[in-house]
Amino acid sequence: MKGIPFIVSAPSGAGKTTLCAKAVAFFADLRHSVSYTTRLPRLGEVDGVDYRFVDNAEFDRMVKAGEFLEYAGVHGKRYGTSRGDLDRLLSGGYDAMLDIDVQGAKSVREKIGGGVYIFILPPSVEACRQRLNSRGKDSAEEIEKRLAIAIEEIKKASDYEYVIINDDINDAFERLKAVIIAEKSKKACSREKVREIFGIDI
């Protein structure tokens, strides 16, 4: 049975990456869809695990070859989801976690069916600022730029089937788990599955 793509978006500092990583670690049949990016690796990031790091020339080649399901520019860098990588995961029976921005999610929604769209909200803009500051990875100017973009991204939350407020990481993860379990159960109880198991139509 083909897997389910879970598309998760959030503004910077909402905790999306942490929640997605916890979900992939928890569910044995859930895999992280590794995005391609032109930005440089941050400290501790591993190529092929966190992202697939490529230069602009390779990214351009992939765009021209139609290899991306979606791609977009974010904070001056480009990110893309490989159509082939995702198809291989889903066809292999694995569910896929796509950790992508609102632009990418919009493109994916237009191109594939059956996706589950989840938006992670921070409890406040100030909480976003504090989380970005605590990471110590961006300058004050970059943080303010990210926050301005975050406000625009939050306006898109209503486009998603599920919205989770990440006030407490453990509570937010329980809610994310509940969404995934519910959607997996929905898929497991589909008409095709009943026909396959019992040989009857419902």
C-alpha cells in the first residue's frame, strides 16, 4: 500500500524541525524527505541526512530537468523536494515527512493528491524571537528578517488541515502523533484495504 505524505510547515522558530525529527524517530514506517538546498551546512548538519547540499549549478540543472516537485527561495537560498525521492519512499510503502515552507506546500498541494497538511504555530512572535536567539545561528538582522517573513507565513495557517500550537514541545508532539495516527488509521480502513482483506466492497 502506498505511503502518506505529511507536509509540515511553520515560521522560523516554531519548532517544526524538532517535531518532525521526533515523529520520524517514533514511527517505524515514517521517513524524512530530505530536501536539496544551496545553503551551506550549519554546524552538526550532515549531507544526505539533514539536507542534500548542492551548489547553484547543480540546483539549476535539477530545475531544468524537472526533478523537483517543488522548489523555492527562502532567506536568499534555494530549497527543493525531489519528485523521484518522494515517489520512491511512498511506493516503497513508507510514509514521508516533508518539512517545507508555505510556498513549497502550496506547490505540492497543486501537484499531488492525498497529502496531509500540518501547520506548526509558535505561541507568540516573541517566543519565535527567543527561540531564534537561543539557537545562536543567525545575526540580529537575520532574525528580524526571519520574523517579518514569519508574520506573512502565519497568515497561511488556515490553508492547512491541522494547526498545532507549539507552546510545549511534548504536548505539541502528542498532538502531531495523534494527527499521524488518525490519518494512518483512515488510510488503513480505506475501501481498498477492506476489499483486500475481506474480499468485499463497502
